[in-house]
Amino acid sequence: MTHPFDGAMALQPAGANTWQGLVPDSYQNMVGPFGGVIAAWPVAAVMRDERRVGTPVSQTVHYAAALQPGAFSLMLMPERTSRSTQHWRFAITQEATSADGPTIFGSLMTAARRDTWSAEDLPMPADAPPPEAVAQQHRNSPFEWFNRYEWRMFEGLMPSAWDGAQRGDSRTALWVRDVPPRPMDFASLAAQCDLFYPRVFARRAERVPVGTVSMTSYFHADEADLAATGADYVMGQCIGQVFRRGYFDQTACLWNRAGRVLATTQQLVYFKS
Amino acid sequence: MTHPFDGAMALQPAGANTWQGLVPDSYQNMVGPFGGVIAAWPVAAVMRDERRVGTPVSQTVHYAAALQPGAFSLMLMPERTSRSTQHWRFAITQEATSADGPTIFGSLMTAARRDTWSAEDLPMPADAPPPEAVAQQHRNSPFEWFNRYEWRMFEGLMPSAWDGAQRGDSRTALWVRDVPPRPMDFASLAAQCDLFYPRVFARRAERVPVGTVSMTSYFHADEADLAATGADYVMGQCIGQVFRRGYFDQTACLWNRAGRVLATTQQLVYFKS
């Protein structure tokens, strides 16, 4: 059996700098697929690109328009390469809308990592319970992507009533893993950077139209960190920062159970109210 | 007299999607110009582009190679435009190195802002002194860009001795403005997102090679916020997050004196040790 995430990452090489893919039903969200799966495509492609230097260290994705069901084309090319670093550019287009420009585009960077002095100044919250002590949110969501993850939120769950109530902060903390469990790789790490529901819902229980417009993730994990994480739960924490005139930003961190930061990530989100 | 920042922003239109500029001596850093001025060029250009929809809300800059003295070419084009949002791509090339690809490239987004519910969850630190109560750092720096700003750091100054001493955190807090004072615009805001010296120096007093490889800024300010800020000081605070295997990330916020967030920003920085 192919894991759903691997199914979603099934890109076919289609000539120089080009891959072909299919928007998967298995990660469908309200409008188009889960943004994390979209972010994962260029990362999955770069991992298969034989020109690649090192491993992913950063990525920015612009969500410029909604992806339609069906086929898409992913352009991925190195813009500038040095001995130990490489900067890439990517764009996702679909035939019916290609005259309007890419629906998704952005940049990523790969780099050869070398041992250096290190400091981890973003510790996992000391009072975080172990994943086994947190009740699983049992849901059969109409949004398929939600069912692809096992959720153990222990702070800042989605509002249970949309009554406009405000909370003093927008923090969510959770343990999460793929369903079924799957050893983490750079593509699934890129996807999991987008696991946090829009902070405007955490801060104020009112349903309003939202959409991520740009997401930037820094991958602090190297291949050894991913191997040490395996298919275990990762802990995530997310907060909103500034909500103003139609846009807000949220920032998050992912740790493995040993407290090792795997990624830090931030996104700018459109909202209407 | 032209203000040095306006001098640095003097871009000449040079055909479709293209601007010509000159690397200014006035903002020279250790290797090439101050990264903030580099980030400001595409923002300055987009503000002069008659196709623009709205004002800048986000930007990502990849610093892929060092900019050489002399002329450069800036490509800036809209990738995707809707009624109220626009996603742009840019690249800076220089003739002598153009075969290697752009030295700088990235993306930005502009958007028409509309009034909405708002929340400001990133308050200015309550114990921040007013700028007039903070001693100015008098320096005649060999790095010209440093002399283009008036610095009033009140926490986390650059180490005065490079003795390898470690601090428990990497926080810097400061008031800053252009020299001479200049009313803030989106270009100077983009530049000021890069005012914070590399956190590896704040955390450990050891001179090591460093260089920002990617910076992402979210501009929460609209034109009214910039007008209200004027040429006054802005307060900035910056911390480092994870320092590991040759890269670290740092995150910062800029407020005006009224405590209004103007921008949040983060960057990934290469270091060697």
C-alpha cells in the first residue's frame, strides 16, 4: 500500500526543470488541497533533483490563487549554485489558468550542513505533556486532509462554538503525526509547517473567509534529525502576532519528542471580517 | 540635498519589468552593501510601478551571492494579479556575473488593505525606555551603512570584547532612525527590517564569518501608519532562535513610538565556526 502522503508526492519528471503532478483528493481542504501538501511538492522534487547541493534549509511559498482539481505542472530550477549552497525557484501552473500566471510560486534554498558551535534557544515548553497523555481528537472531517493526521491538541483547540468569543491569546499546542505513521522526510516536514489552523479562529470564534498568502519555513533539521524523529509524534506550537486590515501573521515551531527543533515557520494570512 | 537613502534608491526605468541602479558607496557593509538597502530596491521599484495593486504586505529576499560595486539590473514583474492582491517576482543581476545567475532574487506581495477586526498581540515591551532616555552609540564606523543610522541600543549591544563569552540569550532592543531623519516609507521600512546584527555575535562574542541567506518581512503598516510614524525613531527587538550546523534564524519586530507594529521579520543566516 502506498502511503497517502507518498501518493500525494507522486511527481513525474517531464523534461528540464519540470515535473507533472495531480492534485490529490486525499488532502482536499475547503478550497483546493491542504497548503502543506502544496509546499511539500517543490521540496519532494528538489530531493529527487540530481543537481541538488545539500538539504533544504529554507522555503517561501506564495499561494497566489486556488489550485483546481486535476493535473499541474511544477517548474523547479536552480537560480544560483555555489560549492555548498544552492538557491532554487519554483512555480506551479495549470493549463486552464496558465495565462493568468502561476497559482503557486516561490523559492527554496538547499545547503551542505557542517558541524559548528550550536545553541538551541527555542526550547520545547517544559510543561508539555507527552503525546500519550493527550486525548486524540476523533473526527471524521469533511476536509480530507484533516483525516490524514492524528491530532492530539492540548491547548488552543478549534472553537467548539462560533459565538464570536475572544480569547486573550491565540496559542495552539499539539502533538501530531501522519495517519498511518510515516518516517518524516523533508517533504513531510515542509507539509507539517502548515498544520496550524488560522489564528484568527483561535483568537476570535467567528467564521470568516481566510487564506494563507505566503509561508516561509526554516528547516533546522538535517537528515540525522529526521532519522532520529522517525514516524514518532512531533510537537507543534503556534501563535498569531498582528491582525490588522485584512491580514495577520502567525509563527510556529515543530520539535521532535527529544526536544530538537525541526523547523520554524511563519505565514501571512488573508482574512475578511 | 538628496537624502542618502533616496540616493541609494535612485533606480532608472529601463524597459519592461527592468530597472537600472548603482551600488551606493554610502551603505557599504563588510562585503557589498547593507542587505537592508538591497531589500529596499524591489520595494522602491514596486512603489513606482504603475501596475501595482495596493501596498507591500510581504517580501522574501534570497541573498545568493555578493553584490559587486558598480551597476546592477533589477527585474521586477507581477506574477499573478487579482482585484485586491498582487504577487511579484524580482531578481538582481550584474553583467560580469550574469552567467552564474542572479546575485539576489525573491518575491513580494502587495495588497489593497481594508478595515477589519484587528488585534495587536505583539505589544512593545512595557519596560522600554523612551528614545531620548537612551544614550546614542557614537561611532564612526568603517562600515558606511552603520553611519547612516542613529543607534540607541538599550539591550544587547555588540560585544565590546571578542573573548568568546556566551550570553544566556541573544536579545537586542533599540531605538533607531535614519541620519538625517527621513519620513518612513515602505522602502526604508524594508531596509530597517535588516538592522539587527547577526545573533551569533549577540549569543557568543566570537568573530566568525556570517551572511544572511534569506530574509522574509511582513509589512503590517499601511500608508497611514507610515505617515503617523514620520521621521521619528522606531523601536526594534530581535532574538535568535536555533543555531545549528552552519545556520541560524533570527526574528524581529519594529514598532513606532505609539506602539504600533510596523513590520515583523525573520532571516536565516549562514555562519562558520
